[in-house]
Amino acid sequence: MSFYRDQLEDWLSGQHIKADRVLDVGGRAKPVFTRVASWAVTDLYATMDNDLEPGDYATLSKQGANHWTDDINEPLSPDHPIFKVDKYDLVFCLEVMEYVWNPIQAIANIASLMKTGAKLVITFAFVYPVHKPIESDFLRYTPQGATKLLAECGLKTESVFSRIDRSGKLLEFYKADGMHVGGNAHVTGVIIEARKVGD
């Protein structure tokens, strides 16, 4: 596992989750409840992913199965079945945004599924190699761009945890390539906690 991935896992391993309803966007492969310090979700844990297959883990729910296989880049129809269930008070979107080609629509979709005051935990890569599936790896984000994107969709950033290059090689690369080196030259991505401020 890379330093980059380790930093997310270290951060998650210190989180104590207490909520009624949790949505895990892109959580099919590595459900968030398996990665945190404690998990007390009283009503529903559901995943939203674009490639759920029959038999994949989808939900822990008192109300039956709830999982959604929609493309997050496309607008959700107002009559979509997801709007027939209560909105979520906590949403995770981890290691997804580099695969999103329509980020404003994707974040707007996430916000539309959140209660007012609900919390979003989301990651954004800034420096990371193109990776599989290569044909679906689209975007990288500065910390400023990530918080601006969230604000445009009605989400107020509460905290930003910077993932940093621990090797020191990134700064060397920037200098060797003649790039202007600013104040956050070691940042490789961020973990952001944000709240939905209103409908």
C-alpha cells in the first residue's frame, strides 16, 4: 500500500461513526464500515456505485436492500426511487472524484441525497498517477478547487486534512522541472469534511 492510501486508512481508523442513515458513494469494493474505529448506524447503510454486480455487498438495512447503480455524472430524475427513501445524514465519497467527468453534477447529486446539516466526507486527489481503469480516470483537484466545488453545490467545508508526500521526492521533481513551488508543495490530495447548509 502506498503512503497516499495509508494516510486515508490512518485517518479512517480513528473515526467513530454514529448516524442514522449512511450512504457510501463508490463503496462497493471497500465498504467504509470495515475501515473505521467504531460503527453505530441505527437505520440504514447503503452504497451507490456504477458497477454493482449481483451478489456484491450492497446494504445493511432494517428496511431491506437499498443500493443504487446510477452514473453519478448524470442528473438524477426527481421520480428516481432513491428519493422515495429518507435522505442521509452522513455520506462518504472516498477515492471516487478522479473518476468523475462531470464534478458539479456529481456533487449536486450527492447534496440532493443529504438532509440539511448532514455531513459529507470526501477525498480529492491532486497528485496521483493515472490508474486503472485508465479510460475512466479523468480529473485531479487542488484543495482550493475542491472546496470551491463543494461550496457551489451548497456544502460548507468544515475541515481539510492534507495528504502529503512523505518521501520528499515531489518537491525535488517540481524543482528539477523548473516549476514555481508554492506553500503547499507537499500536498498530494485532501480529505474534506463538509456540511449541507440548506436546500
